[in-house]
Amino acid sequence: MSAGLAAISTGFRGIARYLGGVLGADAYSKYVEFHREAGHQEPPLTEREFWRDRTDRQDSNPQGRCC
């Protein structure tokens, strides 16, 4: 019975990760990973700075948004 619950729990976590990706919740972690791999010398933006910059860019250039 516990194997079934573990499988269900794993399934829900997978769905949550997928939806987080679709909604952009993982954008900051992707940014930090890209920043590290690209070899930038300056430190990455803080999470707060990242979301502010992203929101400002979307507000000034709304063409790619559905709503």
C-alpha cells in the first residue's frame, strides 16, 4: 500500500514541477544556472531584482503575453 502512495506522491510532485515550469516559477533558478554556465564575472541578480527586471521588461514590451 505504501508503494502506491509513494507513486501517487511522485506523480503529484512531477505535475507540480511541470506546472511551475509552464507558469515560469522556475525562471530565477534557470537564470542563475545560465549566469553561472555563461561565465559572467559579476554576481547574478538577487531573486527580487530578477523578478523586478522581468516584470519591468514585460510591461514595457507586452507583445509576447497572452493577457
